[in-house]
Amino acid sequence: MSYYDPNQPGRTAPPEIRREPARRPGNNRAPYPNPSRPPRTRSGGWGFGCGMFFLGFLLAAVIAAGTVYFLFFYNSVNSANPLTRPAAQVGTPDFNATISQTYLNKEIARQLSNNPITTGPVEIRDMVLKIQDNSRIDIDVRASTGPITFDMTITEQVSVQNGQVKLDAVGQPKLLGGQLPPGVNGIVDAINNQFVEPQINQQVSLITVNKRAIRLLDISTSTGFIIVKANVV
């Protein structure tokens, strides 16, 4: 067995062998950690995580409590109070409705065929309404007294009194044919009070809104139509 004597002439020292630390497979830049030294850990990590969890839980609880209060307390209190409404429109009707002269004349003809109008010796045989502007209605009447038959036109002013339609004759009836009998004013009153006024008021009373009655406020006319202004009661 030979050995190296550094003092022996002619002998050279063997090459020095340096041992490198083992490398990780696939990574030639970082050696394995020293197994004798434990890995270093960051202090305070557990406490920080617990604090963040508690803070998140507290925030979620506050949001949930606010939502419950709004839904069940704040909203329920406000729902008991009605929304703000605009000021009431005094004197303004809830709606307007129109009644055509065609419809009224059909109803008048039907009523006359079943119940002729008589006033004293005079019998009303036929009647036609012609609705004009300016709240005026012309009523053409055919009547007879005994063997005498006559036609006349009565001009009426239409208005509302005590919630009812009211007719007032304008001037004297105009004779269209035949001869006017005496007491013609009594005939006009009978036509207005016993027939035309009740007919128009009956048609107005039939108007309902959502099965609710109406209260007549005003009435006007345009050519061929009566315009009813009313409130729902």
C-alpha cells in the first residue's frame, strides 16, 4: 500500500477532490436545504388569518342586520303611509260622456209606441230631437186634437238643476203645418216635464263607471250629441 510523502523528492501531490453538495433533480441552481437546519416560518400568520376571518364575519353580520331591518321594519312602517297625491281638482268632472241624438230618438220612438203622451184633448203622435250647439235642442212634434193634426218645433235650453237635466223653452213654438190649438204652452210643459226630461235623465242615470253610479255636474251640446260631465260616487 503506497502513501504520499510530501517530503519525498520526485513525487507530486494528487489532485484535490472537492465534493459539491447534491443538486435537486431538474434544478442546478439551488442545493437541497440543510437537513440540520429547520425551515424558517413567518411569525404571526395564524393570528392574522383569524383576525381577517373575524372581521369578514362581523361585516357580513352588519350587512345582514341592515337588510332585515329595511325589509321588516323600515319598509313596513312606510307602507302604512299612502303616497303623496296631487291636490284635488275642485269642480273638475271625473269624466265626460256623450249621448247621440240617434240613440235618443230610437228610445223616444219606442216609448211613444208603448205610451203615447196625452195632455187634455191633445195627443202627441211623434217626436224627433235635433241637438244643436250652445246647449240647445230643437224638438219636432206631431200632435193631434180631434180631427186636427199639426206639426210644431220647440226650441229648448238644456241645463243641470239639482243634479238633473232641465229643459226650458226658448220663445214660442214654431208652427210647421196645420193650426196650433189653444193652450199650446200647456202642451210644451207636458212634453218637457212628462217625456223629454225624464227620457234624457233616464239615459244619463244608466251611465255607470266600474258599476258605480255617477253624479251629474254639467251638460252641454254639440251638433248631434249631448255631452254629460259627471263625477263617480
